[in-house]
Amino acid sequence: MLKYILKRLLLLIPTVWGVVTLVFIMMALAPGDPAQVMLGERASKKALENLRQELGLNQPLHVRYWKYLKRTSQLDFGKSIKSGQKVIDEIKAHFPATIEMSIVAMFFATFIGIVAGVLSASKQYSFIDYSSMFMALVGVSMPIFWLGLVLIIIFSINLNLLPTGGRIGSRMFFEPITNFYLIDSIIYIFKTGNFAYLWSTIKHLLLPSITLSTIPVAIIARMTRSSMLEVLNQDYIRTARAKGLKENVVIYKHALKNAMLPIITVIGLQFGLLLGGAVLTETIFSWPGLGKWLYNAIEARDFPSVQGGIIIISTTFLFVNLFVDILYSYLNPKIKY
């Protein structure tokens, strides 16, 4: 197992280098002048030249690339052109919000998707099967921005049950410790015995997480159904039933365990996509995550912020895939060989 993990870690090195290089090339070839965006259209030529020199934009491409690699290896992405703050500090401030929302969304998606897929496969061609797959089709086809607005209208405006946006109540004095508000609010319970922070955090998480989970739920449900149907037709499943085992034991202990490999792949890929693809959800619900921050940076031609954000998201996606590969080898030891 250790040898397999080390081999996968070594393969990450050229992959990360390729991602970092590709990001640099894309940003170098992108239209627009960061100095012009920062100083405005009426800036003098001298001021523009001074700023380009300060940012290193007037240096040859290979010199910029070498300095860029050295800084990136130390997680130094420079300073934001828009705010003047260190890019890594802004990422630390925004990325926990995206991770928190993505984890809760994937929890909903995994639980609902696997349950719906197993029920559909075990009751093939029944009303449950048709209704589950119809809802999966609706979920994968429904625009995220439309669903988010509908949920806000129903649960926030009409029923006044859940907040329209943000991470915690605006009237609450909340000093984050880890920037993961769920963890911080639990810590506050042990410190003060006050559950209000946790309840407020959960209420603010529900709508964006449910909105974000709709597409993964549909994909996981369809993959679970397909994988389960393939396993349920195997000889060892018929043998288990012939032995007189209960149907729940056959489905959940024997069939589901062997059907989990492709499901885990889908879950890992969807979680990686959620980390970088939550821009619409974060915008609709005013969620201060990395996706919304990165979108604003692209609009402002804030090259250091864009480079840093894309590299962090890409690297996180690679490590999610690494975790999936390790989990693969645990569930199916033959993969290691």
C-alpha cells in the first residue's frame, strides 16, 4: 500500500508542474494590461511604465516564468493588483467557505444519490425507479441560478425560514478561529454553551448547499443505479439469494460494496468540480467563497490573484483524485498490483 501511495505522489509532481505552467501561459497570453486596469484609462505613460516595472511585466517571458516558478513553489503568488493584499492571505480567507459549502453539498448528494440509485436498481422498472430517474434527469438539467432564485423566493421571502445569503447572521458578533464556520461555531458551544452561532451557520449553509448538490445528486444516482444493476446480475448475487440471505443483506453487504468503485470515482470528480465551479451559487447567495472571489479577480484583470486561485483549485482537485485512487486500492486490493 505504501509503495502504491508513493508512486501516486511522485506522479503528482509533473502533473502539478504542467498545471502551473499552463496557468502562466494562459495568463501571459490573455488580453488586457493589468497596469492599465489598476491605474485606469487616464493614467500617464510614465505611471504605467513604473507600475509595469514594479510588477515585472516588462521583463522577458522566460525571466518572468522562472521567477513565477520560484515564488509558486513557496506558495508566494505575489500581491493582488486590485486590493494590494497578499494573494495567499486572500485565498486563506475565501477558500474555507468554498470547502465548507462543497463538503455539505457532497454530503447531501452522496447520501441522497446512493439511496435513490440503490432503490431504483433493487426495484427496477417500478414506480420508484421511474420517479427517481425522472428526478435525476430534472436535477441534471435544471439551471443552478434558476433553482437558487426559486429556493430564495420560497424559503426566504415567502416562508421567511432561511436567510437569503451570507455565512452567518449579520447581527452576531462572530470572530472566526479556523474560517470554517461550522467548526468555529462548535468550538463556541464548548466555550460559551451558546448554540445560536451553530444554528445560524447551518441555516445559512442549507440553501446554497442544496442548490449546489442538485447536479451531483443526479449523476451519483444514475451511476449508482447502473453499477448496481450490473452487479445484481452476477452469479454470486444469485448464489447469495439461493442461500436464503435477506434481501437487504444481499443488496447492501454484497452488491453495494462491489458496485462502489465507479460511484467513488464520480463522487471524487464531482467534489473536485464543486470546489472550482461554485461561482454561480456563491454569487446568488452572496457566499464569500473562492469562486466568487476568483470571478471578481478575472473581471479586474488581477493576474496574480487569478493565477493563485486557479493553481490552488487545480492542486486541490489533484489531491482529491489521489485520495480516490488510494481509496480504490483499499476497496479493491488487485489495483495495487
